[in-house]
Amino acid sequence: MGYFMRGLMGIIVALTGGVGDIGLATAQRLTEEGAIPYLIDIVDADEGLRRSNQVRASGYYLCSQTD
């Protein structure tokens, strides 16, 4: 029996670095658990939106944490 996160239904989650492999896998799992992930990364807007749609994330915001 797999491990399941509890209490995530409807919770909005901002994922920095969300467009990378680990970020996308995390967003996918959060979506499966009922959370609403929003991806944040430095990838251009078109690519970020394409990848966020792949994992059914709510959207994508282009930003750098260093600014």
C-alpha cells in the first residue's frame, strides 16, 4: 500500500523550481492528492505554461528568486 498525503484537498501550493523534473513530479502528485499547484520558475512563459498544463497545475509564473 502506497503512502498518501493527507489534508491537501483544495490547498494552493506555490512550487519554486516547479518546471524541472522534480518540480513537475511533485506538482503531479499534489494534483493527484487534491491540491492546487502553481509553478514558479525562470523558464520562459510559453514553455512554463506548456509544462504546467502537462501536470494539470493551475498556472505558471516566471520569476527568479535572486531578484
